Amino acid sequence: MPFLLRDQTGECLVDAGQAEVVCNRCQQWNEDGRVFEEWSIRVGDPVHAVGFFMTGGTVAGGHLHLKVAYQLASEQRNPAAFATRYDTNRDGKVDTREAAVARETKRRDEERRLVHQGGVNVLGLSPDGRPFLVVSAGQERISTHYLFLAAVHLGVFFISLGLLALLLV
């Protein structure tokens, strides 16, 4: 799921669909005898990301559409303010025509801002296979995660080495 990462230098759309994500927040629930887990990074959580950074044109692979959708969704969290801004016929609700005008207005504003910025900044999977990692966890959680992965890989290595030795005898 893509998200917007913003700091004092600007903003970047992180397309984390193919990233390895390590975070602390986990919510679990049962539904129809199945256990579900949802790991999340929330607004304000510290985030460190390593991946392939690129700046594209103003439409960079549909990312502009996603960004406008996220901005409108964020504004809709306050229905009264959203209606005040976009309810042009003042009937108390934003109809589909007014929503389309709001979307087009946001798109034009964002395109102007992106042209000024130089394009859409996107962080994603590297075309040459380098790591793509998004981390929102403390140092202890990260070190435990990678220590476990290293132990598993080391175990697989020694088991494979033992099997190879048995095959060669």
C-alpha cells in the first residue's frame, strides 16, 4: 500500500507493496476461526526507508492520482470543513458533481506544485535487485528481526552442507 513520507526536505510517495516492512504495531483478531494480523505504520511514527529513489514527470505512473485521492480522503475526515470548502450549492452535502470538481481542483493544484518541485518523488523497488526496506521500529526490534533471519539462513546453510557431504560419500 503506497503512503506519503514527508519531512523538512519535501515529500516522497513510498510504494511499499514489494518492500520488506518491519514495524512494531500489530493488531490481531479472530474471524470465522481464522486469526488475522494487521501490521501498521501510523502518522507520526518514525520511518526509515531504503530503496530506489526516482523523480518522474508530473504523472509518474499514476502516482499523482493516488496522491490526490489520499489528500481528498484526508480532508474528508472533517466532513464539516470538507462541505464548507466544496459544497457549492450549499445543500449541506457534497454530491458527485461537487466531488468531481474537488478532485479536479486538487489534481491541478498538485500538478502545479509538482512542476515547481521538479516532478513526483517516488521510492520503490530497485530494478537491479537491491534491497527495498521500510522500517518503523526501534533498534531492538530490528536487530532481533535480522538476527533471527541470519540464524535461519545459517541453519539452512549447515543442513545443506551436511546433505551435500552425505551425497558425496
